[in-house]
Amino acid sequence: MNEKRSSMLHGILLIALFACASFYIGDAQIFKELSFSPMIIGIILGMLYANSLRNHLPETWVPGIQFCSKKILRLGIILYGFRLTFQDIAAVGISGIVVDAIIVTATILGGIFIGRLLKMDRDTALLTSIGSGICGAAAVLGAEATIQSKPYKTAVAVATVVIFGTVSMFLYPIAYRSGIIPLSPNEMGIYAGSTLHEVAHAVGAGNAMGPEISNVAVIVKMIRVMMLVPVLLVLGWWVATRASSGQGKSKVSIPWFALGFLVVIGFNSLNLLPAAVVDVINYIDTFLLTMAMAALGAETSIDKFKKAGAKPFILAACLYVWLIGGGYLLARYLAPIWL
């Protein structure tokens, strides 16, 4: 038993080392300018390991890697709630909530439908749609923990988020400043926050367009993050329904970490902890999520990417077009009704 725990610890320490390296690399100016979070770098390092050194390390380390991709992942999702408060919702008003709800619902349902048309693997289509619709990599991780999909499917979904989210982060400021996107600062903030993939993308694009836009964009984006909770609850019910396959009753698996995420948001809304303490918790949380991403990457080899094929990227491209076009129409014509 002690030998097993020791081997497991080796795997955990390996992933922790990848996370440390991700933070170090993320401090480079080029990655700061690209708003590449340590989480994104972590999954890249994990994939590099999977396609190079993986076969030269003991298989007894694998349980430690899997522990990071499952248990530590769930803890990271729970602590993610310290980035949010219910006051954020009140600050942006009903307009941001309505636009976010439409974007999230339409993106996920539309992605599932398009995935069927493309005859895609169901889990990959779902992960890609949730990543595009809610909050990028964190949403993909939350959904992966609920449906228990294979790690390479998660990596593929995250890859689509990184590609299209990064493009948008540079495209939005250029289009706004050149007048291609004729929105008011408040409308542009809602547009950016409701359609950009990652929180880091919303921060990066918002800062490039000015504080008036950035503040609204980040709040609207964080409201989308909150919507991860009801989506995961519905997803848990759907997984239970699919598992039953019409053979009587099946226990609905409620993703407890999603409820924990919501409880943490409520606690954080009380402002009981000093800002410095919350900052430390958020830093630790980013480290834990980076470990989870690196562990998922470590289970993803190139041949599995080839197995997934081009369809996930075609799906992500279709959703990207919807986010740009549909998001603009909602921000331009629907949001002002409640402003």
C-alpha cells in the first residue's frame, strides 16, 4: 500500500512540476501579451510529455496523473467561485444576464445539433459546445468531470477554445477602434463578455479597448461563468438518463463540485475575507487548474488528435461565426432594451 501511494505521489509531483513550469513560462512577455494563462500552457506541456517521454516513465505513476485530472480538477472548479460574487450580477443589470443566457443556450444546443449533422463523437461535440458557450477551458473541465469523457476529447475541445478565443481577443479591439463594430462602450462590453471564450480573452480584449468597456466585459463574462452551474446540473441529469437507456429508473448524478462552486460564490459575496486572502486563493486555484490541464494533456497523444479529425474544429468554427454574428445582434438590438 505504501509503495502504491509513493508511486501515486510521483505522478502528482510530476504534474505539479509541469504546473510550476507553466507559471514560469507564462511570465514571459509574449505569453502575457497573448493572454495565454498557465492553464493553456499546462495542457501544451502535458501533451508534449505525452508524445515524448510518456513511454519512458513507470506506469505506476499513471494513477497520480489521473488523480490530478479528476480530484484536483473538481477542487479547482469549486475554488473558482472565489472569482465571482452575486454583486457582479447586480452591477451589470438584466441586459447582460439575458444576452448571456441566450448565448449560452443557443451555443450549446446549436453545437449539439451541428455535431449530429457532422456525425461527430457526442462527447467531443458537447465539450466543444460548452467550452465555446460558457467559459472556455474551465467549462470544458467542468463538463469533462461530469460526463467522464476520455482525456483526449477534452484536449481537443480546449484546443478549439484556445484557437478561436485568441483570434477574437485581437480581432475585437481592431474592429471596434476602426468603427467596423458600431456599438456604444456599454454594448461593446456586453458583446465582448458574452462571446469571448476565456476569461483571459475578455480581460485582454477589454483592456485593449479601455476601462469603460473592460469593466463591463469582465462582469458579463463572469456571469457566463456562473451559468456553468445550471448547465452542469442539467448535464448530470442527462448523463443519468442516457445511462438508464430506458431500463427503468437511474440515479441522477449531481455534480457536487458544481454546487460547491455555487456555495463558494455565495460565501465570497459576503466579503468576509480580505482581498489579499482572496487573491492568494485565486492564485492557488489557478495552480490546481493548471495541474488538471497538464494531467489531461499527459493523456493526449497525437494519434488521438488524428482520431478526432477535423470535425471538432469545423464545429468550433461554426459556433465562432454564431458568436460573432449572433452576439453582435443581441448586443446591438436586444441589450439596449434593458439598459
